Amino acid sequence: MLRFHDAERLLEMSVHDVVDAGPPSGHLSMSVAFSSRSRMIAGQMAHSAYQSHRGFEDPNFSKEVQVKHRLMVNDWEVVITGRMDGLSYEGDHYVVEEVKSSALHYGRLSTLQADDMPEAVLQLRMYLHALESNGKPAVGRLVIISVADGTQHVLHVGADPQFGEFLSTQLSWIIEKRERYLAWLARRQQAVVPFCHEHWRTGQEELADEVVEVVERGGHLLLNAPTGLGKTAGVLYGALKAAYRDNRRIYFATARTTQQRIVEDTIRALSKQGLPIKAVSIRARDKACLNEVVACRPDCCRFAHGHHDKVRQQKLHDVLWAESDGLVRVPSVEDVSLASQTAEVCPFAVSMELCREADIVVGDYNYVFDPSRRIGPIADAPGDWIVIVDEAHNLPDRARSYASPALMRSTVEQAWQGLSSEPEYLGCTELLASVLDWMDGELEILPRSGEIATSLEDGLHAKTVAQFAGRFEALGLDYALLKAERPVFEVGDPFLDVARAISRMRTAQERSGEETVVIWRARGGDEPAGVKMLCRDPSPVLGPSFADFSATVVMSATLRPLDFYAAMFGLEASRAFSSEFDSPFPPENRRVLVVADVSTEYRKRERDKSAIAAHVERAIAAVPGNIAVFFSSFALRDTIAAEMGLMKRPVIFQERNMDESDRARVLDTLARGENHVLLGVLGGIFAEGIDLPGDGLLSAVIVGPALPAVGLERKLMSGWYQELYENGFRYAYQVPGMARVVQAAGRVIRTPSDRGVIVLIGQRFIRRDFQSFFPPDWSPVRCSDLSEGMAGMWEADSVRDAVRGR
């Protein structure tokens, strides 16, 4: 890793950095081999065996010889250190040996040329250059050892007379980039962070001050604040103020793309007020992809072909962050996509490149909390980052998924069937057959259509999983070459899916404790046959990440109970702080009505479905504008909708798996306030993280709490919480279910002038244990006639007349 000592104008780096840290060039390509620990161990063993043999046969041979090379570049002193695998002396020159391991058998190994291993050749030439700079002529040998059969392939590498020029170019680029960054930091420190709006809302400035205080102390702030307070603007102001004072950066983590729009608009408003800020948003690779299929290889994607060269030649990063009248442009996701399409480069890769220079990155939880997907700048220096977690009630479930890998038997069988007819893939099919035999042996002891949960130790034998993972990794390079020459799967790659699942299982096994159980499911049940690890407590996953970050702000309108969430996040008690804020809006602008003469419990739905439909119809008739009805599931939504007559109002049905364009179209329609009825689901894309002020949404009807479905996994979680907190039902069912209710209700009142009604339908909403999750500023009133309960709510407004006049 590069180590800058800016005051001394000193740069310390490794030989490997000379290759990796310079300006990227050539094509964009995603490695399909596996970075493997078992492969690394096998490589280390091959290294050691080779070095011992060379020491025995050549008394002039020395292993692990340290190298230190000093030079001046652009008035910076650069110190490059490295360790040669082997050094010997023959005749009048030195011989430097660089040893690499490979999974290839000799037949393929013997065909490799120096051009096939450019990074290894450059490292070797760096050693040769260091020796020759000290008057020691040298030549190189690149020794490639097969960990599959122990054979060797030797490539002779001579000194490159142009290497000094190459080295100077690499180092000049690195140093010039650092100097530009230092100048940018100096400009940031002189800036005054403005507030993005003309006026503060009640409580918003106090919130921002609290963020500054906790962030400057390096703490974790659990912030429970109602929707409509303006958390995004207040938190960003406070975090940026602290970050600009001491040269930190910000990652704004969201659970959904829809939440990112609000953050992006806020950042853009700050830029327009003159704040020097470089920002970038990350979208998922498959959503950003401009190619017909997501295949990041130059042979099948013109946007990957020559990506790095085209980005550099067209100065695309500078174009996207261009300045005009002293204001730095904040490119949108669409801007990045359009510029990338014009330049014929990959927009996802461009976004990732911009992350390395950005002051603030906006993206999904995965890119900061998933150990396998964390972006490079955060992985390299987590202590430089302030992380803001939006709608943080979603994070525990997401983190549990990181440590809950699953392997379906159908995926293994699909991979085996696809490859078994190709003789070249014999090694791969033999491995897949072994995995099938192992899974079938475990599954045959289960009752038909049954499932069983066991401890981690009993459910998955660590040695078996590790052996399979090692075998997949050993085949990684072979499979990559075969796939490039003779691909089998037109869409997706089940072989890689199996390999990654088993690799994740091995990693999860090593990091997990008694919070993790194993579930085996037989064929013929509701769920596909296979095995899954279930992490019931995300704190072992999240705790190390929170400990590494310089500071965090974890915010939501439904972060209750705070102590429960603090435990789920694994926060250190000494760094954890909490704060709650009340709604800044007039209480008379919101009514909360509870209809308790019907039940939404599963066993009573058939009995009460007509009565529930009648209540919903009366609510729709009483609201003179847009209304959203949120159900606990699509199934309940469809059951109740079938009982209703909705022909007098335009109706929008939330569909499963709506894409971004469909979501945006619905939101644009609702924003116009044209008397629509939205029938959606709690926890869905329209129930959280969207803003519909004014006529956008006048009322939200919530049909039942969205308690998670009862099943083996949820029962296991309930048992875990019962053991920890002596209240398993509350933490496994009520906490997530009621968080969705309060989130959906928060879509109604978004500004001080908004007036709206929240309707809660179902007997459980009058129970004390469910009402304990209501925000403190709610004043629920039982109501049997919604027409009467809503009467007069909008009489003082022009809403009713405006709607009638359309």
C-alpha cells in the first residue's frame, strides 16, 4: 500500500505498487478465477520447496533477498522496497528469480509466454532495474510452478532499457495525483459548508449540531427521528462539516435506489451554493450495464474493450467533475451512463473509479458492509470514512444475509448437466458429482418434504466444506481459460454460482459462532432442496465494520428499541450515542385512526375479508386526492382487492420486481396529485424512502402489521432472541413488522403544510404491545366509520376543490 508522508514529501511503496498503483491501461476484465487462500497456501508450499531445492543445488543462491531502491521524482523522495524470491550469481551477472504458482497442468503451463503474465514480468524488471542502478548487471527468470502436478515452466526475462522511463512515468502519475488531491483538501478546508435549504425546520439544526459533536468524537450516533424532519439534509450538513475539518470522506449507505435520489438532490443543492464537493452514486452492475448481457470481458463487450485507455484519453473523470463558474459539477447516474456510452466505456467501472477521489459516495449497504463487495477505498482505509446508514432498521436483515449462504441442489445439478457433455470439463464435472454425492448423502436422512436445523458443527463438517472450496479454487484458472475458449452456459454460470456459495460457506463457518445454525431441506417441500447457513445475529458481521470506521450516523424513523439495534449493529458501548427527535409538524395536521372490528390474522382473513374491503373502500371515498393502501403481503392485497369496487378511481397496483423506470413512472404520476389509489405492500418500494409532499399523498391505509411469515427460520430467530432478551416474539416478529407500518405511515406528512390521515386496520393495532412501537407524537383514535373519522380534515385546504375541478 502507498504510504505518503506529505510534510516530508516522501512516498514509500512496494515493488507490487509500482505495477498496481500507476495509471491503468488496456481492457476491463472481471476475473473468473478465485482469489484463494488454499491456492495461496499451496503456492507458498511450492515456493518453499523450490527455494530449498535451489539452495541445495546452488551455494550462491539466497532466498527472500530484500531490495530498497531510492530515487527523486518531482521533488519527492520515493523509496521502493521489495523481496526477491531468489538471487544467485552466475559468471559476471546476477540472476533474479521470481516464483509464481499456477493451477494449470504442464500441458497448458508450457504454452505460457511472458506476455501472458505482464504483472509478474514488470515486478521482475523492477528488481533488475534496482540492481543495475547500483552497478550490478542482472537477468531474470520467471519460474511458474504448477500446484496441480508440480511441474515447472521457466521464462527468461532480460532487463528493459526503457524501464527507467516507464518507472518515472508511473511514479510521476502517482505523485501528481497525490498533489492534486492535497490541493483539493486544502480547498475543502477553506470552504464553509452551507445548509442546503433557506430555512431550518424545527429540530433540524439541533440534529446537525449533534451529528457534528458525535462524529468529531469518533462515535456512532443512533438517530431516531420521524419522517419529515429533514434527516438527510441535517445529517449531511453535520457530517460534511466534520469531514471537511479533518480530511475525512463520507459514504451514504441506502437500502434502496429510491432513497438515493433525495441524497443526490441534497448534494447537488450544496454544490450550487458553492461548496467544493466531488460526489458519485453507485448503481448495481447489472442495472448500470450498457451491454446486452453482463459479461465484463473485452471479447464480448465493446464497453470493456480498451476501457482504461479510452477513459484516460478522453479525460472522462475530469469531464464528469468539470467546473463552471467555480462550481463543481455533481454528475447524476444518468450523466455517468450517457458519458460512458458516448466514450464506449463501462459506467459501473467509471463509477467505481470515481469513488477513489470522491468526497462523498452514495450507494447500497453492500458496498460498505458486505466483506466480499466492499469498495476498494473503504477496504484500504476504513478509518478515513464517516458512514451514514439511512433507513437503518433494514440493515440487520441485510447483514444476516451476508453470513447466511445457501447452496441449492438444483444449481449443482444444472452445472453438472451443462458441463458433463464436454470432455474438456472433466475435472469440473467430477468435482460437481462429488458435491452432489455429498448433498444427497445428507438429504437422504431427512423425511420427505422435511427440513432439519442443527448446530453449525453438526450440520456442516468444516473439513468437507474446506476441501470442496479448495478444489474449486484449484480449478479456477483452468475453468477461466476453458470458459474463454469454449463457453457452455448462454445465461449465467451455475458452476461459478456453486463455487462462490461453497467459498462463502467456508468463510462464514470460520467467522460464525453459536448464533449460526444449519438448515437442510429435502426435495418435495415448499423450498428447494439444499443447505443453508442461518445467521440469527448480525453483530459478528457488522461489529468489526463499525469498529473500523472513523464515525457513523445510523438513522431511521423506526429505530426502536434503540438498545436492541445497538446490540444488532455490534457497537462498542464506549463509542455509542443515541438521540431521538419529535416531529416538527403541527399535531393537528395528522390524524391516526384505528379500525379494530376486523382481524387481519391469517386464520381470520377469510371471515373478515369483505368487512376489511368495505373499510378500505370507505377510506378511499373519504379522501379527496391520492391515497395509498398498504397490505402486509401481495396475497392479502389481492384477496382484499377482489372484494372491492374500484372502478370510480384510477388504481395503481404495485407489481412484484418493478424496475426503476416503472417505479419512477408511478412516483411521477402520484406527484401530480390526480386522485389515484395505490395498492402496495408494506416494506415495499413505495412504503419507504420516497417523498410525496403536498397533493402527492393525502392518506395511507395500513391493513395489518407486516409480521414476518412463520417458518423454521423465523422460529429459530425467535428462539435466539428469547434466550438473549427473554422476548423472542417481540424481536423476531414485532420489531420488523411494526417498523414497516411506521415507515409506510411516514409517507403522508412530509412538510409543515401537509395534512393527512393514517388509518390502521386490524385488531392487533389496539394491543398495548403493538402500540408501544407507535411514535410518541401519534394520538391514535378508535374509529368504526372512516367517513366520519376523516370528515373535515381537508376542509380548510383547497385540495378538495382542486380535485373536483379536474
